[in-house]
Amino acid sequence: MAKTIKYYKVNKLTNEDFRRVVGVERETFKEMVKVVRRYYRQKKSKGGTNRSLSANDETLMMLEYYREYRTFKHLGVDYEVSESTAHYIVTKIEKILINEPRFHLKKLKYTEPKEDANNIEVTVVDVTESQCERPKKSKNITTQEKRKKQS
């Protein structure tokens, strides 16, 4: 059985406070959790390992990530999972919810910024040779001559 950590605390809030903390209405949150649970039921029929968090907490973690821009390390500490597990959960839940059209979530596109053909940025670097400043030899005894005298 997956453990529930934060959902019980957040669920006790009033509807207005719930929306302010989570970022969505309570009914929308419940619909999101239903979609996630349906996905897990389909996946569980094929086998697999048990999850460390409940569907409520996983959905809450994803919404908290987007609402507060917290790091995965902070989320991991709050939900008692590792940083990499927090990242895995957030990306997995967002992929599940992106495939559900009623939430109007857009696919994330990680593309390079478009370059404008009329606006070209040029960087000029001066690479001419210049002499290195080195200590000048003095008339004092050099290090090699000192070593010869000592041996």
C-alpha cells in the first residue's frame, strides 16, 4: 500500500484555502487523481512494483512543483522520497495528465529559441599574441648556481 504523507493535511483545509495551496479547485484535483488511478489500474494489470506514494500525494507533488517552483530536493524531503524519485513522479504525472484532454495541459516543448534572420548577434574576440611578463634575470646568483654551491 502506498503511503499518504501530505494529502491528509491539505484535504482538511477549506475549499478556498485548498485552492490557494494546491492551485486548482478540490473537484478538479479529484478528477486528476481519478485519471492517475485509472492509469495505475491499467498498468498494475500488467504487473510491476508498488509505488512509494499514493496517487493523491503524487498528484499533489506535481501541482506543488508547478505552483511553487520548488526544487526536486525540497519535494523529496517533504514527501520522504529521493530527489530522483521526486523528478520521476512529477514527470510521470504530468505525462499522464497531458494525455487527458479535459485538463487543457499543453505538451512541454524544450526547443531552442528561434533566431530572427534580421537580428544576428556577433561576438568578436581579440586573439592577438602578446608577450608574457616574466621575471627579469638579475646579476644575483641564479637558483642553479646556488644548488651547485650547496652540493
